[in-house]
Amino acid sequence: MPKSTVLITGCTKGSIGYSLVKEFAGHNYHVYATTRHIQTMGDLGSIPNVTPLALDVTSRESLLMAHARITKEADGRLDVLYHNAGYRSLGMAVETSYNEAFRMFNANLFGIIEMNQIFADLVIASKGKIVFTGSVSGYTPHPSQSVYNSSKAALELYARTLRIEMKPFGVRVIFVLTGAVNTGMSVERLNLPPGAKP
């Protein structure tokens, strides 16, 4: 029997995705571990069953290239599409620029929407799963991360609706609600107004 396949985004060393790769590989999945820059994955490339892959979730060209490769190597099937990549910067609501807000929504929602559109055929072919790393930030109005919070709240409602839409195709949609996790995102840059010092 061929190995089940999983594509995980956001697998930088020390992240949730990094740990997920090791867990899935340990359960005999063939894991496509992805980040924008392969060198940020640490030792993942040396683990059996793991294929490191450069992928930018906000780039349609990058998504199409990954889709073409996985279609060929996994015989047109993907058992799990695991959306873990995300982006956060800190800043008060009225001091957050449109460009910074778009960057967060692009990574945390818009890129995911496009990725699902591109990879849906592979997940439907395997009657697989689409999984999202969510956050309690989507429920709690923490000062200094209003845009990040709202992107995560939007992601959950998108996932809940997608669950209904994909059910007739035999695809399960799972939203994993995470709390505080000690990852690199915990020390993201501050989004300060011009001239301000941290």
C-alpha cells in the first residue's frame, strides 16, 4: 500500500508545523514539509518520509508549482492538506497600515483560500482532510494585535463553512484551536509608527 501523504505549510524550525512534520513522519506518512525558504526547516530534510519543499502560500505561481509536483509524485492524491503557515505583527489598531494589515490577511486567509482552490482536486481524489491551525486570538480582543485577531476569526468562519461545502465530496475539514504555544511567532516584530523606538 502506498504511504498516505500530507502537505504541511509553515514548517520553520521551532514552529507548530515543524513538530507536526515529525509526528506525521513517525506515523509513516509521506510528508511534504514546506516553508518559503527550505534552509529554515532545520533537520527536517534528514528525516525519513519527509520531502522539504519551498512554498509561499501568498504566491499563486509557487502554489501551482507545488501542486504540479505533488500531483506527479503522489499519483494525483493528497490525504491531508494542513494549513499551518501564518504571519503576525504587533501594533495598535489605528497605527497598523493597510499594507501590514493586507500582509497578515494575505498569509492567514487569502493565501489559504487560493491554496484550497488549487489543491481541492487532490484532496477530493483521496477523500482526505483539510486542517487549519487556528488560534484563541480569534476570540480574544488582545490589544496590539487587532488585525491578527480578526484574520484568525475570519479563518475559523471560513473553515466552518468549508466543512459544510466539502462534506458531499467525502472531505473532512478540521479546525484546530491552539492556545499559547512557544514558537518564533511569539517574538514577532513590533509594528511601530514611524520614528517610534521599541
